[in-house]
Amino acid sequence: MSKTKIILGCFDDPDDMMQGITNLQKNSVPIYDIYTPMPIHGIEAKMGVKDSRLGYAAFCFGCLGLTVITSIVYYTLVGDWPQNIGGKPSFAMPDFIPFMFEWTILFTAFGMTLTFFAATHLFPGRAPRVMDLRATDDRFIIAVDAKGNIPHDDITNLLKEAGAVEVKHNERKYVSYE
Amino acid sequence: MAHHHESIIREPLMTGKDMTYARITDEILLPVENKPNKAWWIGFIVSALGAMLWVVSISLTFWYGLGEWGLNKTVGWAWDITGFVWWVGIGHAGTLISAVLLVFSQNWRNSINRSAEAMTIFAVICAATYIVAHMGRPWLAYFTLPLPNQYGSLWVNWNSALMMDVFAISTYFSVSLLFWYTGLLPDIASIRDRAKGLRRRIYSILSFGWTGSLKTWQRFETVSLILAGISTPLVLSVHTIVSFDFATSLEPGWHTTIFPPYFVAGAIFSGFAMVQTLLLVTRKVLGLENYITMFHIESMNKIILLTGSIVGVAYITEFFIAWYSGVEYEQYAFINRATGPYWWAYWSMMSCNVISPQLFWSSKLRRNIPFSWALSIVVNIGMWFERFVIIVTSLHRDYIPSSWAMFYPTWVDVGVFIGSIGVFFTLFLLFIRVLPSVAIAEVKLLLKTASEQAKMKQIKEGHLEPAEVQYYKESLTKYDSVDMADYENV
């Protein structure tokens, strides 16, 4: 049995890579992942990737920020130490809008971005799981899991037909550990 | 998927023949992957000397207190707050370019957003140093936070515009930093995958393990768009709140409702001027003429013209309202600005900010690089004077003539200011050495749609209106990075 673990179709043009995806999909070859140096528009629909739910997370974090700052202001000015400032109500709402606004933004930004980092497993010091070093430079990579797939030569041909400049049969999944 | 073809009558956002994805990476990473040239060293040494002056001046301020500055009982805010507002204003262009222009799908932002955002962060750092320094006892800066304390607890004053400023500036700084760094991840990964040894290890840590997989990019784009969406009102709120520091007071010359929009326009105005100051030099020294093109320069000059005109209208409105209000203190404040002992500051502001940007109505001047560079400096001098005029000339003569006084800066005041410029340039020069000064991934998006090369291909394929092609060719003549000889036989 072949030792190949992963097959990489390396393209130098995003349009050719999209053709490569079409070829594989027509032949029911499951795609492991796709690595590109830049975002490719329209690829999510093609790959059937659902919309990101980060927007909902952002909204929830925004609400949290608003609640936290409103609670702090309310507690300090009404609960803990009410003051008589010209006979006005202790909780003078219009003055607090800037605080509420700023912390809504602050919590939205950090909450959402940290959720993104957590969901994508991004954190300082994480070993980069790179399959091809040029995927962050000028190569658009389609990775196909070699196990249990149709004959590897057929996959190679499908990728070559689409215009792959190189097809790699790698015995190791990630190169960056070397 | 066929790439969307952009209309031929739009100017290219990237020039150059035989551009490839690899070439974009190579050219942008050139300063990061090689030893710096002489121009960089000269700039760095001069800036570092400036930064040292800052260290000396700020140390004296911390050691002996605010008596080192020229402040007096009447003028309690002068160069410190002038410097603070000036730097915060400069910081606005970065977020404006990265957020507002993203929301409006202005693709020309792709080439300039990275360095503009870096500039924002360094400018806000400079601004924050003024705030901390002007407290007099910087080690008590935490008093501005709502922390439980042994006085009761005696909480912070939530009704004060200065508190709002603490929240606005800290949120602005941290969100800008987050936005900038998230955008940097793919580009740091590009450096990492080309580096060896220790460099690879360092950039690997900094890259957070970025791989550029399908799902990563999808989430990245969602995050970028939402961050842009929330940063747009944020950037407008920050300078609005800075203007509250003045507008909510009862000081003649400060107590005006026009301040928020007027400050925001002024901030964008000075921010774009600083972007021009930096990028016109960076583009030349780092050889980025194909990425930061004449179109970018001209677009920024148009924004300078627009915001400069808004600022001009605001100055005149302020003057009119002072007269129309019938309040004699307000009237005096403005007469004093224009004709009092600080008349030279007022007229410097007027000529630098209102008159000089009007020269940009001329397309010839808008496309003249040395002129644009010189004008960007003039604008920033003018914007410094604007803050000086608002702060010092309002304070030095207000209600009681017996308290009237003049403000004279000490050498420490001057040292802190010149020094902060040194700090800013030191940080910027270090930035262009260790991180890509142009967003590589975003510029790659332009290659097949908005580049000169893609448009050339479109022309060669035919099927275009000859009149439109002619229009396009004429628009190319302004570019200094396009060789018109290529278009003679097309």
C-alpha cells in the first residue's frame, strides 16, 4: 500500500484552482481543505461552507459590553454613592451614552476576534500546520486526503487537467514541523 | 469562477508589467528580508535622537513636575493638550482608511491601509503619553479607572467629558491594535514560510499558526467586515469626545456646538496629511511605486481638499456665530484670536489649513509629488496651530482681565513635542523593517481585477468601446509608474 498521506494540487492561478475543485467534485472526490495566500471570493458557496456565525457572537458580546458598563455606572452612582448634583437625578442617562457606546464597541471587537481565534485555533506560539510553504506566497493549494480515495493517479490527472502546475504526493501531512 | 472584470474606465490600482503573486510578495517583503539601506539608517538615527530628546524632557517633567512646563495659573493647558489633540487627530486617518473605506468598498484602500493603521497606533501612543504626562503624577493615572478605593469608595466622575475621553481613547487604541494585528496575521505567515531559523521561529509565534485554510479566510473576512463596521462609528466618536473636553466647558471660544463635526473633519484632514508625509517617502525609498500609485496620491489629496474646506467653513461659522450670539465674551474671544497677541498663530492656522489646501483644485498640483509632500507638512503645521489657537488663545484672556496672561513654552515643552515626533518616526521606521508595510494578501486581490496588467489584457482581447479605451489611456498619463510607450500600438 502506498505511503502517501495527502495529495496536494498546487495551482498558480485562483481560477484554475476553482476548476480543480469542480473536477474533483464531479468525480466525488472529497476535498480535505484549501490553502490560499488570499481570500477567494465565491469559494464558500462552491465548497458548501455555511456562513460564519461570528456575527451572532459579535452581537452577543456587544450586548454584554453594554450591560457591563451600564451596571458599573448604575452601581457606582445609584447603588453605592448617590450624589446630589444640582438636584438632578443620580442616573443622568445622556451623560453615560459615550461610555455605553465605547464599551459596546470594545466588547464586540475583542469578543468576536477572540472567538475567531479560538474557533480557528489561532494563538501565539501555535505550531503552524502548513502543507505547502508557498501557500502563503503564490500557490493555491487543494489538499485531498489520500486514504480511501480513488486511485491517486486519477486524482493527479483531475488536478492536472484543471491546470495544476504541480501535484504532490506527500507522506507527511505538514511540512512545517521539519 | 471567472474573475469579475472591472470597468475599463476605472484607473488601475496597481501598475507594472509582468506582475505575479510571487513578485508582489517579493517586492513588499524586500525591506523586511534584507538589511536596511542608507536612507533608512539616516532616518532612523535622526528619529532616535528625537526620541532621546523626548526621554530627557519627559523624565524632567516626571522628576520635577509640571513646573518644568510654561503653564501658569491662567493658561493651565497649553502644549500638552495641543500635542495630545494633534496626535489623536493624526491617528484618525488609519481607521478611516481601513474601516470607512472598507465599508464603502473602496479598493484603493488595500495598498495603503496597513501603514496608515500602523501610523494610527503610533500616533495614539504619542497622544497617550501627553495625557499621562499632563496628569503631573503619572503614577496615579489609575485614578481615572472606576476602581474600588479607600476613599469611600469615591468613584470616578461619570458626568465628565474627561472620563469619556479615557474610555474613548483606550477603546480606540485597543480596537485599532486588534484590527491591525488581525489583518497582519496572513502577512506574518508569508514572512514565516519564507524565513529560516530563529526568524522563522519568531514570526511563527507572531503568526498565531496562520495557515490560510478555507475556513480561516472565511472567518477572517467576516471579522474584518464587522470590525470595520464598528470602527466606523468608533473613529467618529473618538474625536467627537475629544471635542467634548472643550465644548462642555463654559470657556468662551470652547463652548460651541460645532466642535464635534469640526474636530472630526480636522482629524481626517491632518491624518491624511500625515499619511501623505509618510507614504510619499516610503513609496520612493522602498520602491513601492507600483502599489501606491498616482491614483492613491491624488485620491488622498482630494480628501485633504474636501476636509480642509469643511474645516475652513467651520472656522468661518465659528466666527459668525460668535458675532451673532451677541455674547460679548464670545465675541472678544474671536476678535482676540485674530487680532490679539497671538494673531500670528491664528493667521498661520488660517493660511495653512484654509488657503493652502485650496491649491489642490488644480489637478497638476494634486499629482505633483514634491508639492503634495510639502503641502502635507504645511497642513500638519496648520493643524498644530489650530489646536494651539483653540486652547491657548481662549484660555489666556477669558472673563477677568486682571487674570489675563501670556503663555511662553519652556525648552521642556518644546522637547516633549519635538521628541514625540521622534518617537513616532522611530516606531514607524522600525515597523517598515520588521512587518510588511503594504497588506500583501489584500494587494494580491487586485492583481486579476484592478491592475494595469489585467486591464491591458482586457484591451488586447478587444470587445471594448474604443472611446472608453481612449479615456482609460488618457487617465494613465498621470501615473509616474506607467510607461505610455506600451500603449502606442494597443
